[in-house]
Amino acid sequence: MSETRAHYLLLASIFLAALFYLAFLALSPVRRTWSVKAGLTNALVLAAVFAGLGLSNITSWRAEVLGWMVRELPFTFILSLVCLAQAGLLPLRFGASPLGEVAKRPRLQTVLKGAPLVLVTSWLLAGVIGMIWPLPVLQSFASAPPHFVLMRWTLTLPTIFYCMVVGWLFFKAAGPGAPTLRLRLKNLLFSVGTFAWMLMTLNSTIHAPVRVWASEEVRQAIVATQLSIQSMLLAVSVLAYVLGLTLRSVPTIDESLLRSVYAVWLRARDRFESHGWHLIKGGKVRRAVRVSHYMNAAAGQLGLPEGDLRKALKTVELAAILKDPVTRTKEITPEKAMELYNLQRVIAQHSTLGFHIRWEKNAVSPCRGSETIESDPLHDALAAALDLLGHNVASRENSEIAPLHSLWYQLALVGATDAGLLDENRVEDESEHRRTRHKALRAYEAAKASTNLLTVGAK
């Protein structure tokens, strides 16, 4: 067996060991994170690829190029995932991603977002060069033509660049700003693994001109040393990443987001809640108070869930606040409502921050317990109130708007119209929702008649 094939089998054994360890981690539901699953998949693929290269005897140069492309693809894939994780685009980031550091540098975030395109393109270009001018790319000790340098560097130089960026970000996240020692160690291990990966790629970059221009004896000596260094660096990189994945850490709140977005959101929300309390609860808009009783009764007839009823009531309340001439100041405007809506959307997207923001439900709520960003009716109610008043939120860039034409929305529309907050002609639009609207209207009218009948009877 040649030294090159023995080297591939050694690399296969490294990934096989990592595969067994990651499989052991995946047995625990607590540690079965998205990153562990990604690492497990890549370890399985790379172990199979290197074992195949070590056991097979490829004779065609084009087949060697194809085997080289298959070998490099998992590395390209995992580095792309790490870059996207650092940019905050994955559902579960690798540990405590230094997203705050990236957020301070929009250009850096753009660079990280473009990593998959750059890396995959460089991988394809290198493969095209090898297919057009075939060469013994998998024979580590053989001499190679000059275009081998172009082929190899087309892939290795972008990889070195992104490894430097990612390693630096992990190193920054392991600094004194890390909230826990475990989190600091986790990011430090990821930093070590990434820089070892970078040195491994740099070693591969130097290997190309050695094979092209070094003499036979010099090439044999240097390549033998480089293969040993390559195996060592790969073992360090894999070990560091595996140990980093082993250290489970509780996700933390991004301090920059906590200081800026959360503080502004809290002030804006309190502003609307305060005006709502004085306007609705204080009885300044008595018709809206009566309408809320009718809507409660109608919701019972419609079998509307408690959460949907709260959204409908909140929608009417917000519409009354925005229509009230006394409160239509610089503090309460549709533009401020839109700003509050966008702030709440940002916080809801940050799952850790959204999870930690809790408060007790209102006393009027039939269900006890704490409120969260997700259960708070304010977000959907803001979108609905703005839509009722002609400020079409759905036409903006917010594609995740809640369905504004559901049954609770139609009930809110009917209630807001009865409260004099909307033009009655507003009820006669969009024929596709007319059936749902008539259903809500019939229930509302029945509830209103029943409530008025009971009032007259009581007198």
C-alpha cells in the first residue's frame, strides 16, 4: 500500500473516532443539538470518503479529480455552516455565537452570509480546472503540472480567509465578555479547532508548489513531513470541535440587543399600554367598553379560543387609541405603532431574549400564569389595528404577518365598526373573506341583542 493511501486510512480513522463519539453525544436528548447532528453527518461522510480513497486503487486522473472534489465537499459544507452560524442565520448557533461582534460590523456580516456562495463557487472552479486539465491530484508524492497550483489555490485561499474570520470571532467570544467559564472554554475550543483547520489548509496550499517545482528527493522529504503535519492538525481540529460540542451551555442574551432593542421596545409598549388603560379602562370611550362585552359573548357562540379573543379585543383597543384625537400626539401615532410592531418582531425572532421576557397576565384574563412575547396578543393586534385603519402592514417587508383575515380579525372588524372607529363601508370589501365576516357579524349581532335584552329585562 502506498504512503498516500495509508495517510487516507489514518484520516478515516480520525473521523471514525469522532463519529462514534458524536453518536454517543446524540444519544442524550439534551446534547442532541442541531450542531451535533451536523457534525455527526459530516464525520460519517468524511470517514466513508477517506476510507474509500484509502482502499480503492484509482488509475484515471479524471477519477482522481472527482474523488478530490468529493473529499473537499464536506469541508466546504461545514465551513459554510459555521459562517452562517456566526452571521446568525441558523436556527441554532454553535454555542454562544459572537453575533454581537458581527452585529457591530454590517460588512462583516455580509461577508459571512456570502461564504456558501464563495466557497461552493471556488470548489466548482477548482473541479472544472481539474476536469479540463486532468492531473494526479490524489497522489501526494507525485510531481504535478503548474496548473495544479491554480487548482489547489482556487479552493484553499478562500478557505484560509474564512477560517481566519471565524477563528477570530470565536476567539473574541471567548474573551472576558463571556458570561460563564464554560461558555468561554467552548468558544476557545472552537477557535482552536478553526485555526488548526486554517493551518491545515495553509499546509495544503504550500504542498501544491512543492509538488510542481521541487526536485524528486526534496519533494519526497517535504511531502512526507507535510502529511504528518496534516494528520496532526486534522486531529487537533476535530478534537477541539468535538470537545466544544460536548460542553453544553445555556444560550445567553445578546447584550447589545438587550441594551438597545429591548429598552426601546419596553418604553414603546408601556406608552401604548398606559394610553390604553386611561382611554378604555377609564371609560373615556364607553362605546368601546360595551363593544368588548358584545365581543366576549360573540366569541362564546363562535367557539373562539381565549387567545384569539384577546387578540380581537386588543385590536379594538389599539384602534380606539390610534383614532382618539386627544392621544394622537407624537407619542401615539400609526408610525409609532409600526415601530413598536417591528421592535416586537425583532425580539420574537431572538428566541433566547423572547423566552426570558415574561410578565404576569392581566387580572381579566381567565387563564393564570405568565405572559411571553409569543403569547402576548399585542403583536398580532398591532398588525390588525393598523390594517383596519388603512395602514397595510402586510404590504411591507414583513412576510411573517399573522393571518389578518381569520375569524378573530373579522370579529375585531365588526366590533370596531360598531364602536364607530371604522367606516361601515369598510366591512364590504374582499369577497373571499365575506363568509367569515358574515359569520362573525351574525354572532356579534346575536350577542348584542341578547345582552341588550337582558339589560332591558333587568330594568
